[in-house]
Amino acid sequence: MSKVRYKYNPSTLNYEKVEVTMRDRLRMLGSYMVLGLFFAAVILLVSYTFFDSPKEKMLRRENAFLRSQYELLNKDLSKVERVLADIENRDDNIYRTIFEAEPISQNVRNMGVGGINRYQHLEGYNMSDLVIDTRYQLDRLEKRLYIQSKSFDEVIDLAKNKELLLASIPAIQPVNNKELKRMASGFGNRIHPLYKVWKMHWGMDFSAPIGTEIYATGDGVVKEANIRNSRGYGRYVVIDHGFGYETLYAHMSKLNVRKGQKVKRGEVIGLVGNTGTSSAPHLHYEVIKDGKKINPINFFFNDLSPEEYDRMIEMSAHANQSFD
């Protein structure tokens, strides 16, 4: 049974019975509910701030597991990069060297992954840095592996064409010079016979009487056959051997070949002369690789013994006057 409450009335100097209306009851109930909700909210806030729910604990464990797996994956990717770097090094310095191919430049191999902000969609998460770093490593590996696979495709093609390559590379002297007495001037800075100044001599000069036979030093196709006695090289022939190799034969008195003609190593392509800016009868011989003139001394290995080759190198190194 509910208690009866009385309230003192100073006007009447009597205690009067307090009547509790329904409105008062509802107001009291509402205040209790608000107070209860307030304390409940405080308790929930404290619990969620300082204590993890079972679901949060599970998510934290999963995040920790994922982070550890990403870190392990990054370590494995670093190992794969080291293995790939070793393969790239072997490719440049062994496989491509064997088949006379230029190594792939590091700029091409390490070219960056395209896109201004390729990983924008991965930003804004707890592990964004780790995920972006992993994705970047994978993209770089993918690109380097693609370049390496294309390089191996090229090496395979070169291996298939090895016989053709060996037949095409310049490998003999362009004139009969078994006694090595006709090597007059080598590759390098030489005194010009007309201007008497030091000037780069881009080939080798072989002295020989006019009419001496000149041989193609490798299989190929005649790229140029100038029969006019023009300045400089005079009458000359350029042979394209393929694989980036070309040879030039200058100051000829007669040409035995025409443009577009196929020639074989050892085939007579013309005769020694004294045309152009030549100071004496001789053959000026050049070797060009990928558009750059290189020292022909490195391409006489088919008809010289090691001792003869050493002697030829010594003779070509003399800083004497060239013939053209």
C-alpha cells in the first residue's frame, strides 16, 4: 500500500494531505527514465572507450594478422627482387654478350610505374602505407618481369640465328695480309696526311698496290656502292651484315658489286685504289655497330693466330700518320 504524504500549509497552520496527480506521476517517471538513459549512455561510452567488444577484439586480431602477412609478403617480394636482379645481370653480361646484343639499360629496366596517383583508392585506411608499398613492389616486379621475358625472347631468336650471326659478323682482314706488313694506320687520333693536324681516324688503313683484291669480311647485303670518285672516301662500298653491323671499304679503284647485291665472307667486292682524299694507294676499312664506328682491330679473329693478333694490336696502336 502506497504511503500517504502530508504537506504543511503555513496559511492554515495545518498539515494537508498531498494529492499526486497522474501528470505528476508521468513527470516523475520521465525524469527517472532520462536519468537512467543518461547513466546508461555514460556506462556505454566508458565501456566502448576503454574496453573492446568481442567483435572489435576479433577485428583487431584480424588486422594484426593481416599486417604480419603483408610484412612477410614484403620480405618475400624483396627476395624475389634480388633473384630477378641476378637474372637481369646474367642476361646483360652473359646471355646478351654471347649473342652480341646490347644490354638493356637500367633506365628501361627500372622505369617507374605510370600514373600520377595510381594508388589513390588505397589511401585513408589504417594500413594504407603498407598496402600501397606492397602494391607498388608488385607493379614494379610485374614490369621488370615483362621486360625480362621480352629480352629472353630476343635472346632465343639470337640463339636460333647464331649460325647466321657467326657468318655475318666481320671476322677477317679485308685484304690479303698474312705477313701483317700492310697495316699502315690504326683506329684513333692520327696526323692527317693533308692537313697535318691531329684528327680522329675512324678505321684502319691497309697499304697495298692499286688493283689488290678487297674481300667482304662477313656475309651481308651491299647497302651503298659509290662508283664516282667523290671527295673523302672516293669510290667506296658499304655492306650491311645485319645484327647492327656494317663495314665500309674506301678509296677503291674498282667496284665488283652493286647496291642490293648479296655477298659472302671472302668474296671479292673490289680493288684497292687511291681515290678521294688518299695520299697513297690503300684501303680504308671501318666497322660500324648500331650506327657507331668502332675499332676494326677486334674483328680479325678468323684469320689470325693469338700471336698474330697481339702483333696486329701493337702495330695499330702506333700514333703514326694516316693515309686519309
